[in-house]
Amino acid sequence: MARIPYSILIAVALAATAPLALAAQTQAAAPASTTKAKAAVKADAKIDAHGKQAPADTLAVAEPAKPIAKLVQYPELETRVGDTVIVETTFDTVRRGKLIKYTNVGITLQLGPENGSIELDIPRETVRNVSVAAKTAEEQPAAAKQDAGSAKKN
């Protein structure tokens, strides 16, 4: 088997890819007419997913992501009994459940039905991080759901 020098292999590879790079440059320069067409679109109109012009008020606007959980210190859990917490342990496990008991020595979580609906005791020395999960609309109290500024008749 004949040995081919490395420099020749590089030269052949560059020669083979040069026409592809040139073709890509010419294709990128070609759609100048479509750029002019897009500039002609009214300022208050937008293009939908199918490339058609749609009024600005009909397109959905993505909301910023809401935080899933807030990192808290272990002593703060004393005031968070009853809340949903996410616990990361030194054993590289993550548990999510309702905090039902807090002590200086450890915590007790009520795990959900997907985890057997059991109570799990976690010693404090094995807790790496604790986060309190953000409340969803179903978990918020009914008083918080009502509009405070609306006038209602008795």
C-alpha cells in the first residue's frame, strides 16, 4: 500500500470542498429580492409560521419563563412546613414532596403517589440543597385568586 503525504491529503480535501463553499456564497447573495420584499411589509404586521402576513395582534407572544423553585437555607424550612420542596442530597438523589416535619436533625417529606405516597425522613447532614417549589394556580389560596381591586356587592 502506498503512503500519501499529509500535505497532499490536505490539498486534495481543500480542492474538493472549495466548489461547495463557492456555491454556498453565491446562494447566500442571491435572495436580495426577498429582502426587499420583507422590507415592504407594514411595520405593524408580522409573518406567521407559514410565511404569510398576519396582523400583529393575532400572533402569540411567549411569556418569560417563571422560576420553578427558589433555593433556601436549611433553617428557613421551619417556616415552610406544608410547602412543596425539592431536596438534593449528598447521595446524588433529588426528592420532591410536601414538607411535613422540620427539625434541626432532619426533615420529613410526604412524597407523591408516583413515588408510593410515603413519608421519607432525610437527615440534615445528607442535605446538599433545598428549594421551595413555586406555587401553581391550583395550590394558591382562594383569597389570592380574587382580584383585590374589584368592588363586589354584599
